[in-house]
Amino acid sequence: MGLIISDASVVYPAADGRPPVAALSRIDLEIENDDFVVALGASGCGKSTLLNLIAGFLSPSSGEILLDGRKVSGPGADRSVVFQKHALLPWLNVIDNVAFGLKMQSVPERERYPIAEKFVALLGLDGFQKSPVYKLSGGMQQRVGIARALTCDPKVLLMDEPLGALDALTREKAQELILRIWDETHKSVFFITHSVEEALFMGTKLIVMSPRPGRIAHRFDLQFSRQFLAGASARAVKASHEFIALREEVLGIIFADEEAVA
Ligand SMILES: Nc1ncnc2c1ncn2[C@@H]1O[C@H](COP(=O)(O)OP(=O)(O)OP(=O)(O)O)[C@@H](O)[C@H]1O
Ligand SMILES: [Mg+2]
């Protein structure tokens, strides 16, 4: 079971005098339950298009996407998205933002607030329930976005560069927090990043994509996140010979791609 993408292609039609764009070509990808799949690749290689396909915001031009055996034909509560720019509602406080997705699903108020409280605590936001979100730091706002995505108990969590706007230290803390939550909640995750180090640290599977047309050019199985969750420090994992060797290999692939495109 899990999510299966079979031979999926996306062509954006010609518009405003520009030719059609073959954004994705013949993508095969399986995201099993408990998988943390990370997508890396040059800008424009189709990472967000792939995420939008899984989210159901976009339909494939050919091929299909199955979630637990059922065809994905639109957005659903079994998939939640965390965007790079947390789509929070600035006029609401933390707890109302976290509870907002449940409200949209018509979950009654007396049920949605206990659920929201649980995820506020899980994301380390206890004490900030009544704070307006515009007063929070970027890292805290991103945690509000993740808490909200988790409230509807999705099977798949989709994250499009969720940590890209954070400073280095906050970003490392957020990586660790996301891994702990993934481990605790047993979600499948599809995670986009531009950071090779982040990709290697977080994922159980890595796909490296290439542009024009967007396709999966390389795949790696990873176990660094498991080492971290088994008790190793994040710094020790990222400084290991194995990690550094793979980081250099993946960087080599990405730089070669960029040169081919330039
Ligand atoms: N709505 C659209 N209409 C037409 N072309 C699009 C549309 N959305 C994306 N594209 C094109 O499809 C290709 C893939 O875009 P996509 O946003 O999926 O890339 P990406 O890998 O997420 O890039 P980035 O790293 O910059 O976020 C690009 O060439 C882009 O210009
Ligand atoms: Mg993108």
C-alpha cells in the first residue's frame, strides 16, 4: 500500500505565446507507509509539479497516482501540504491557525480545539496558543504550519522547501523536530529541498531530478535519519565519512546537471 505514481507525465499547455512545457516525464515513484522521500534538483526540474500531482492540485497528462489503491483525482484530507511560505492567517492566533484546517472540514469546535492543542504541544508551541502569528519568529510560524498540516491526521505529508527561509541553526533544530514527529506519527512524507545535506539527513529515499523534461535521474536509499533517531547526534551523523562521501557524490551529480543546462 502507500502512494504509487505510475508513468506520470505533466505537460503545461502553451500560453501567452510560450510553447508547452514538459514539466514531468514518465515518473515512477513509490512512497511506502513510513517512507520519507526527499526530492532534490535544479530549479525548474519539476519538484513542485510532482508535489502538486500528489496533493491532487494538478492532474497528470498521462499515467496515474494511487493512494492505498485508490486513484488520486483531487485534494483530500489524507494528504496535507506545508508550503515554504507558511500559508498562515495573520489575523488569527496560533491555536486558531492550527485548528483552521479542521474548521474547514466542519469538525465541531469542541472536537477541533483538543486536537489542535495536541499538535501545539507536539511542535513545542505550548504557551503561545493566544499569540498572534505575526509576532512569532519564522521558525515558530513554520511550526504552526506543520501543526496545522498534522491536525487532520493525513496519511501523506507534503512539504515544499519548508525550511528554506530559516537561519542555519533554526533549520537544523527544525530538521530534528520533523524527524521526531515523522517517527512518532508514522506518516509518509514527500519533502522538497535545495540543500543536499538536509536531503541526506532527512530522507529514507532520495530522488535527484533533472530538467527538460523533468524526470527522476538518480535514486538513493538512505539511513542517516534512522541513525539520528536511534540516538546519534545530528552533527555526528552529518560529519561521518559515509555522509560526507555521499554528499559529495550527490553534489557532483547536481553540478554536472547545472553545467549541462547552462
Ligand atoms: N502553471 C504553470 N504553467 C506553465 N509552466 C509551468 C507552470 N508551473 C510550472 N511551470 C514550468 O514547469 C517547470 C517545472 O516547474 P516546477 O515549479 O515544478 O519546478 P521546481 O523544480 O519546483 O523549481 P523550483 O526549485 O524553482 O521551485 C518549469 O519549467 C516551470 O517554469
Ligand atoms: Mg518548486
